[in-house]
Amino acid sequence: MKRIVRFVLAVAALAASAPIDAQGWPAKPVTFVVPFAAGSATDQLARALGQSMQAETGQAVIVDNKPGANGFIAAQAVAKAAPDGYTVFITTNTTHAANEHLFKKLPYDPVKDFAPVTGLAKGAQIMVVNPNTPYKTLAEFIAAARKEPGKIAFGSGSSSSRIAGELLQQMANIQLLHVPYKSNPLAITDLLGGQIQMMITDMATGLPQVKAGKLRALGVTSLRRSPLAPEIPTIAEAGVPGYEMGFWFAAYTPANTPAPVVRRLTELLHRALAASPTRTLFEQTGFEPFPTTPEELAKFQAAESRKWKEIIQRAGIEPE
């Protein structure tokens, strides 16, 4: 809570000192394109930000979910949209750091096709299993996986989710069966139904199911326990020393969006990050605010791309 309060004060100071351009923007509804399904963490964040931005500008903010194909569909749609700031990509490291290393050919360029706007948030994930499985601890899960290589199925609906599972296999010396989904909520549905046995998903998607007693948590991917569920151990302390995997959200517009519009959108999103709907979401999910300038986001994205490349190569994943 103290961290969020400090963030709110910092954003207020930034808004007071930043040059204001494009004051007439937006003059019509703005569309937030999300590469994952309704109910996903990215969707929840986009809706909270949109609610705040709509309240400030008086213009509607429409959330357009375009899940599937590892974010390709949404990324292509934004890349081809008019560069006027009215189409905003609310996305994650999936489309802008991991995909270029997971696939031999992308139908979009994560750098050339987009104008960086701002970072939005960072978060950790949670490893969950169906409560009807016999795994009460991570150690039991690992022992079972070693006993029957390739028999336990894990689902993923994003690159963060998939790579978290791949990294677990590598570091725990186990072999699992990967089942891909269009988004994490869809994988959760099959996990609840018993079609798969495990997944590592964002806290916003997985923790409510754990709190409701519908799923069992075996660990969190951060190096420190989550304040939202301090009773759940980290994967590192539960049996895989050194394990850590996080994810991030950011906003982009099509390439060649006018700089004054990008600045105006950056300011609006920074204020939306500090507003009550988003602060409430952060408190519920454990997300950390991550506001940046467009230039800072571009540098961060480049560094993250290098990091994800190393993780994917270490995990032995061959580009598809």
C-alpha cells in the first residue's frame, strides 16, 4: 500500500511538470486492443485503465479482445490501424519480447510496427493444480513428474505462462506435456475440469480460484512470497532453488503516431494508473505500477527481448 501511495504522488508530480500537447485529443472513442480473452489479467488492467481515462476525457474507451495465435491477431490489427492514437495496444511481454524468439517468422515487427507509449505494470505468477490431483506440495508434484515423464499435462495461454512451465521443467529436471491455449482463462477452465493437471498463470487469473477452493496452489514465481497469499511458498523455496519468472504490461500505438498524441496518451495512462479503479486492481492482484516514458519503454523492451531470448534458448525451445 505504501508503494502505491508513493507512486500516486510521483505521478501527480510528473503530470504537473510535463508539457501538455494535443489537448483536443481524444475527440472520439478510443479502442484498447487486448491480445487475450475477457477475464485475463491484461483484460482486467485494460478495463480499469479505460474506466479512468473515460472519466477524465469524457470519451468512451472500448476494450476489444482479440485472443488467439499467441497475440498475432491483435498485434497485426494494431499495426495496421490508423496512426492517430485512437487504437491502443494494451499488451505484454508475449507480443513484444517473447514471440520473436518463439517463432521463426512473425506477421508483425514488435519494434518497427509500434510506437511505445508507457509501461503499465509488472507481476508474478502462481502455480496451480486441480485439487483432485494427489499433489499437495511442489515436491510431490516433481516426484510424480519424474516417475512418469511426459504424462502430467500443463496448460498455458501466454508466453509468460508457457515459459514459466518450460523453465520449471528445466530447473526441476522433469518432463511435462504442454497444452497451448488462446488465453489463460481458457486454460483455467480445462484445469478446473480436469483436462489438464497444472498451469502457471498470472495471480489475477489464478489466485481467485485458489481463494475459492477450486484450485490448489503449489507456489508463486517471485523470489518473495506474495502479500496477497503469504501462506503460499515461492517455487524457489518449495523445491526449485533460484526459480523466478515474472511478466509485464505496456501500451503501444501504431508506428508513426504523432509525438504530441503519444505524449498526451502517456499522461492520461499515467493518471489512470494512479486512479482508484487501477489501484484497487493492483491491491487485489499484487501488480506493481510500472509507468515509463516512451523512450524508457523502448529501452526496457530491447533489454527484455534479450532476456527472454536467453531464457527460451536455455529452456531448449526451438522456434516454431
